[in-house]
Amino acid sequence: MKTRSQASPAQEESAETTQTSARTNGNMKESRRRKSREIGALGGEDRSSRDTSEEEALTVEDGRRTRAWDRTEEETTEWIMKTQSASDNATNPVFTAHTKQTRPRPKRRRSPWGASALILLVTAFATFFSFSIIQAFLSRQKDPDGCRMSYMSAGFVAYPDFDTEHTRFASKYSLYLYREVGIDDDARVRGVPVLFIPGNAGSYKQVRSLASESAVHFQNVLQSDTYAFDSGKRSLDWFTVDFNEDLAAFHGQTLLDQAEYLNEVIGYILQLYHNPHQSVRDSSLPDPTSVVLVGHSMGGIVARTMLTLSNYQPDTVNTIVTLAAPHSRPPVSFDAEVLHTYQRVNDYWRNAYLEKLPGANPLREVTLVSIAGGGLDTIVASDYATLASLVPAKNGFTVFTSTIPHVWTGMDHLAMVWCDQLRKSVVRSLYDVIDARRPPQTRTRGERMSSFSKWLLTGLEDIKQKRPTQVEPRILLTLGEGAHDFMPVGERLVLQELGARGKSMAYLLPVPAEDPLDRKRLTILSHQSQGLADVADQLDIMFCSVIPSQQLSSSFSINIDLSGGNPDSSRLACRSAADDTTALPASTNDSRHPFDEVQPFSYLQVDLEQLVDYQFVAIVDRLAELRSGWVIAEFATISESKIETTKTLSSMIASGIDVTTAADHPFMMEITIASLQSSLLAYKLNIDTPSCDEPELFAPLVRQYISDPHESKFFVNAREVEVSMHGVAPYLPPPLEGNAGASGLGLQIWSSPTCNSSMHISLKVDIPGSMGKLWMRYRTAFAAFPLLIVALVLRKQFKTYDDSGIFMSFSEGLDMCLRTSVPVLFVALTLFGISYPQTSGTIGPSLLSWRADKGVEASFDFTQNDLLLGTHDPFFWFLVPLFGVVSIGICVGLNYIALLLTHVLAVIYATILRLLGRANSSFVVSSLRRRLIVTSVLIMLVWTVIPYQFLFIVLCIAQLATCVRALSLARENYTYTNSVDFYNYAHSVLILMLWILPINLPTLVVWIHNLTVHWLTPFSSHHNVLSILPFVLLVETLSTGKMIPRLHRQSISSPPISTSTAQSRGVAAEYHPKLHALAHQATSVLFFAMAAYAAIYGVTYAYVLHHIVNVIAAWLMIVYYASGRESGFRGVARLLENKESVVEFKSKESVDSKSKESVDLKSKESVYLKSKSSRSVVPEHDSKQGKRMDGNNGGKVEGKVP
């Protein structure tokens, strides 16, 4: 019989190991059963599905799939030892999530580079629309540029004594006086002061063109003109300021500093004229009490701001001329102080002109003229130069350079200060308004407005302003036999050659009787210039009446005798119509542009009502020899020469306008289309004139015009014309007087009457050309609308993460949004854009009154166009989905740019680590003390020295580094779910921050610019630490690799689970369904609110988007800290439910944490169980065996996973 021998030590050790393994497996099974019962108590989810989810955590080992718990004894022991370090660092939040996944995870994740068919389709449409907009902007409906270069010989006189005793800005800004070398060699002042104000990043030297032209014009023309000299015309003393190229358009405080400095400059300039050592002014003239202001770009806004500041001396400014100044709204809305300054200044001007009592209006004597460059100005949209919402017509107007006689061309933003044609017109208008005999150095307000209208408008804008009867006749016209021809009433006069009679001839057109039912107008067009009657060898046009023979001839200053000494001649008392004529561009078959350097046409247009005091219109050909030239004159019936169409905009899109005139139509035809008011549409005009045997006197000439603002464009040799205008534009406030652009688009067409044939005119919408008009009006929209898409994608990502524990990639979230929330939101925004015009009268003031002055809002709602797309026209409803598609494409592009950048940097980062021989370890969590010190230092710097925008740039770089680190870990452990989750989360936060980056860049550029000019005064408006603190905390938390905790969307009525259950599930805080559900809803609401604001107010108030994202960052930090071990939803829940205090819970927490420090096998088993539900994304590495241990399910994967 065999007896049992004594066991060897090796056998005893094997038996002990077997028993330990059995106990371990038994405890593991019991823990799984207990956990299943606790999970089932949560409610709202099937227990079987949770068990299935728990048991489907599979690992890959030796090419076969096994359950996490079906391991051999040796494998289990090895895994427990490997996870000991994770157990010791259980409180380390590195890549730790605090909730357990509740749904089966997909076996394969979509690559962040992947794109669904829907995304590709939408991106293709977005690319097509974007390309169409950019291509149309660059090449379609382009105005010709006809500016001629100007030349000067510049000299500048500095004023170093204008120092800190006069202004606190003496160390930053400087004052200069311009002198034209060779003409103005005396540095002392002697004329009328004019102050030039440069614009954003402008130079004080930009005054050279205007100042040089004024010096030359005064020396060559006015100085020798006795009448002008006696009328108070003196030279202009052009002062200019050096702002060190300040960026006033991007920073409101800089704009205010410039205005404050200029008020002090004006006081100093006026003092110069009192100082005999610095002035050689005529002692018979009064000392100046005001200064004329000329401002370019933002300099025009600074000029208007000066009059609103406390250091402004009343009546020291009464004339302001601005060049390409954005008066109605700021060019960008990235700085809050800029918008507040605009609001305050514009409200001041509106309130001043809306007052009923003249004495209460401090601006009653101020005239303001705004000159805009038109479509060639691609820096500031010329729509913003309008004054319709700020100044009544009696105090100012807006005119485009293409309107100004002898300029007739659009120009870009910088050409406004050097274009030779424009500077001549501006200088002549300034000389016409000055009067050195008066203390203000200018004429009265009414006379100034008449002078500006004369030099800057066509003369065709408002015919009723011309009153010829108010001028006394001073010309005596004596007509003898054979020296004149009478034209029958109603017959057209056509002279195809001048001087054909070999002597002076007078052609008399009888003035027809006035008929209220059949109104007429006089129109005369000539190839020759029309001047004063005392100048020989030219064509004269006069309004005449027969005078009695007994009236003395001595009462007339000019005598034109065509009687040949015949005593029976007729005598006419006439006045010249030269002041009523206007110049038109010459149009011949060889003409290309209206600004060609050829002699222009002369045109006269007068309504019959203004000729009631006269009997004849005399056209005197004073040429004695035959010369080329022609004259056409007729009294045309307005009903025959003017066509008014009532077609709607929709019908214009569908069929356009086609007009065929009669064969005997007037040589000037006018067409008005009231429905064409928007600046978003472009058109094509075609004019078809049949050929005939008679040669044309001139080629068709077209004038396109709108009444407010005064914009006219001329087209010579017009057969096919591209028509665009700056009428009713998006985001512009309503006008003070009437409806801007209510008369719509007008077309005046002059054609040669020699053929006596009909003319066919067609006008159709140019849809491709209209696409380019969207860029200048909606540039900010293309930056704000994509943030709407980003917000919706983040909302979807967080929602999915809370539901499933998977933080999907940005592209995957975008794909899901395109199938759900994005179409719904854009449909809602489209319906809102259509319905808002009908409801704005009731909801507009209530919604927007917090931003506007109450006194102004009582009568006008100047903020009614701030919403959405900035227009009340429901016709443009399609722009919302169009911009939505383009925004999606922009988001896709930015996402792939960020992916490319992070992947390239990740490769560089891995290469550097490999060269240094260092392993790509997990995120390292700095000590709490170090993190507090770094954060405190950053906050103190923002509080005292740097603007928070600078720190935001630093945070963007830090977030990019976090994404690179996360991507590097995710690429090495791609099958590991949590590392990919964290990378997707960090990447989406980076995308969000990148969209906010452009809002913060301008202020940063201003700050850096101030440092370069040694201006160290801090920005009072950009040191709010609360505007950046949440970003700092969020980026700092992400840099530690900590994943955002999940917020379960359970039923609000579900009861909380116990602390032991939460700890067994790896949850650091007690799970309270009600608070988690509310927190989940709050996250969703915040992202949706950001999306809605970006769409509705993002264009007008873009700076607010930074603060909204800042609030979201603060909320994410609340979620972080509230779900942590030190405080959490459970503490709030206990306080609400009057359970044990948070302090008691913390003490239990500390006891539990101390108990976890034991290293016995039982605690190792607990760590193993909890590791299956924990979300630590950093796997442990076995450096000896080259194996990666998966801390989520305990499996091992041989080698590396691509």
C-alpha cells in the first residue's frame, strides 16, 4: 500500500498558488455578481444589457479573442502586479473618467481623417460657392481704375514745443505743418488752418498730395485773382499729425486717445495765429476761431469723435471732409470699445440733429461731407461711408468719387489721398467754402453746402434746387436781321457743325406754355464747353426775355451785339446758364472710359417750371469759322422721356426689363426701377441702336445713379454695361430722413438723334456677378457663421460622450450634426429671417433697446438691422442656407488643417524623443503648488501688464502642444479607447479656440505696436482676468491629460447610488441622476446658445463670442471640479437632501483612500475589478518583454498597433 510522502517545498508553493488563484477567481465572480445587482438598481436601463456590456470587454492575445477574466493563473498574477502602480495612483486624474460606460462600444473607430459621403457632398458645394464668390469678387463687376498719379515737393515743419505741458500724448504723437518746397518756404502760418487726420496705420505724410495741390492752385490761380482775394480767399495752412501708424480701427481706446490729442492740437494751432513770431497773417483779417478737418479712413471717425469729448472747445470745428471713412458702422466688430465708441458718437450726432430747438443743437453749424471710393475700395466697404443715419441733408451728404465731375472713377482705399483728379476737386471745394474775412474762416453753413454740391455733385441730383429766376439778368443780347433763327415750338435743335454760317449766330427756342398735365424739361447737350458770355470763341447758352426799347443799356454788365448796327434790332435781357450746366464724360466710338483725358461734354437740364420768367432760350454760336462740334437742344415731355417700371425684384430675377423706345424718342431717356435698391445684386444693361446712313454725333452715354447716397457711374460708348450700386446694404442703420434708396435705381441714357430710330434697352440680373458682392458685405459673417457649426458639433460630441462614453472625432460629430441639428437650425434661422421684418416693429426695440440711446430709440430703432444677415428684405432668405453650406466647408477645411498640423508636429515630436532616447510616456501631473503658482503668475501679468488677448494666444499654443502629445499617445495605442477619446476632446477644444483667435489678434497687434513706439500705458479695457481665467484653467487641466467627466443622462427621478457602489464602479463622486441630468442639459444649452448667438449677433457683435466661449470654458471646469473627489455633485445632493455633510464624506473618502494603500492580494483583486470600468487611457508598458498592458480590460497585445 502506497503511503503519501511528504510534499516538497516546490509542490507546497504550487498548491498555495493554486489555492490563491481559486480564491481570486471566486472573489472576482462574486464581485461581478454584486456589481450587476448594484447597476441594476440605477434604473432606466436593462440589466442584461449592462451585464452584456460588462462581459464584452475583449482583448487580443496570441491571435485569439478571450474574455478579460478567462486568464490563466500566471497571467492574472502578472497583470495584478503590473497594475499595482495604477492602484497606488488612484487619485491621479491622468486620463481618468469617473463614470462607467453603459453601452457596447464599437469594435472599430472612425479615423479622424475620415469623411462621410454627406460631408464630401456638402464640402463640394461649399467649395463651389466659395470659389464663385471669390472669383466674382476678383474678376466680375469690377470698376475701372483711372486715378492719375500726383506729384509734389514736400517739406514738413515740426513743433517740438507742443510737449507734455500741452498734452499727455506728446511722447507718442507729433504735430507738423506742411510746406511745398519752392512755394511755401516760410515756416510761419499765414492762411486758413486745415488739419489732416490720417487713418488706421496711416502716415502723416499722406497729407502731401492735398497740401501740394492747394499751394500750387493758390499760387497759379487765386493769388492773381482780385475778385477771389477780395472774397476772402487765402492760402491753406495744412497741419498733420503723426500717430505712429496707430491701429485705431481695432482698438477703441486708441481711437479715443487720438480724438483727445487732436482737440488739444486744435487749441495749439489757433494759438499760433496769435503769436507774432509764428504768424505773418494779414492784420486786417480776424484771427481764426475754427479749423477745417480732413480725415482719411478712421481719421474721419476720429474727427467726429472729437466733437463729443469733454476737452472739445465749442465752435472750433465747423467743416469736416472725410475720405473713405466708415461712419455707419465699424469695419470690424472684434473690440468692444470700438463698438461702444461708435455707438456713443453716433448717438450724439443723431440726438443733436433730432432736437427740435436749434439752440439745443451743438452741431447746427457743422457741415460734414463723406467721400467714398466705391467698389475698388476692398479695405472698407463703401456702404459704411453713408451719412444717411447721422446727418440731415442740410448739414451733409455722401458722394462717391465716380460721381464727382472730372473724376468719374472709383478708387481704392489708399488712392483717396493721392489720386490727382480727386485732390483737385477736394482742394477747389475747400477754397470755395473758406472766407478768411470771417472769424470761423468759412462761409455760412448754407453757402458751404452749396459750394460742396457744386464741386462734388453732378448737378443732376435735385433739379429743384436750381432757381434761375433768382439771378438778375446782366447780359444784353442785341439781335439783327440774319443773325438769329427762331425754332418752332416743340421742335428739336440739332447743330452738327459750329461756325457753319461764318459769323456769330443766335438760335432761339421759345419757352412753351406751362401745362401741369404735360410737364416738360429743357435738355441741351453739346460737344463744346459752355462758359461765361464775356469770353470769346465759345458757345453760350442764355435764358432771355424781350426788354422794352426805352430801357437803358447801362444796366447790363455784358453786351453781345449781333445786330450789325441795325437800329431795328431786337434786344433781349439774358442771364448765362453756365452755372447751371454740368460736365459729362465724352462718349465717342473710340471712347473706353469716362476718365479718359479728352474734352468732356456739356449738359444742361432744367425743368420748365424754372423758366416761367423767361421767353427764350438763346444758344449763341460765336464761332466765325467752321469747327467740329455739335449742339442738341429740345423741350421734351417728361412722360415721353421718363419710364418708370413697377416690376418687383422677383420678376426682375425671372425676366428682367426690356424697353423699346419710339423712333422719335427724346435724345435723353430716363428709366427708374424702384424695386432695385439692394447693393447685393449686380445687373447687365444692353443697349441696341440700329445702324443708319447718318453718322452718330456721339456714342450712347449712360449714367447710373441712386439718390441716397449720391452715387453715379458713367459709361461711355455704352453697348453692354455692368451695373452695380451701393444702395440699401446689410447691417446699415435706417436713415434720419425718409427711406434711403426709396427711389431705386435710375438710368439716364443719351443717344444721338440723327438716326431717328428706336432703341432697345434690356436690364437683367447678373447672378454670377452678384456673388462677388457678398464678400465685402459679409466678410465677418464668414468668420462668425462657422462658429455656429463648431458649437453644434461640440454639443453633439458631448451628448454622445455622456450617453456612450465615446468622445467621437470632430468629423464624425459633424457628420451626425449634418443629419440632425444643422438642417433644423438653418431652417429655423431662415424662417426667422423671413418673419423678422414683419415683427421687428414690435420685438425689435424691446430686444435691442439695451444697446441704444433711449432718446434716439423713442423715434428710431437704429439697431433693427443688426440681426442675422442685416437686411429686412425677405427676398434674400436663401443667404442663410448658402452661408450655412459655406460655413460647413470652412469648418471642414479648418479641421483638416488642424489635423495636418498636429500630425506633422506629432511626427516631429516622436522623432525628437527617439533621437534623445526617451520613451513617449504618459502625461505628467505637476504638483498642485506648482500649478497654482504658474496660474497666479499668468493672472497677475494679465492684471497688470499684458492684455488677456496675449495670454489667449499662448493658451492656443499650449492647447496645440496638448493635442500633439495626445495624438502621439493615441497613435501608439490606437486600439485603446480612452487615449483616442482624449485626443478627440482636446482637438475639438483646439478648433473652438482657433475660431476665437481672430477676435483676439487685433488687440494683440495694437499692444505690440504700442511697445514698439515705447508707449507702455496699459489698456484699461483688456485686463479683465475673468475674461481669460476659465481658459487658463481649462487648458492647464487638459495639459495634465485629464479627460472631462461624463454626465449620465439618466432619468431625473432616478435615485442616487451608494458610495460603495460608486467606488466599485470607479466613480470618484457619488452618482446623482438629477444633478447629472441638469448638468448635461446645461452643457447642451450653453453650446446651443453659442450657436444661436453666432448666427444672430455674431457679425455685429463678434467680440461677445469670446466671452460666450469663456463661459463655456468656465462651465467645463465646474464639471471637472464638481465630479472630482474633493467636491462634487454628491456633496450638493447631500446638502439638498439634508444628508450627511460634505466634510463627513471627505473624511470617509480619506479613510477609504488610506485603506487602498494596502498591497495584499485582496486589494489587488479590487483594483483589477475596478480597472475594467475605469477610463485611464495611459497603458502600462513592459519594457523587458515589449508588451503593452491594457488597463481597461487587463488584456495584453503583442508588438505595436499602427
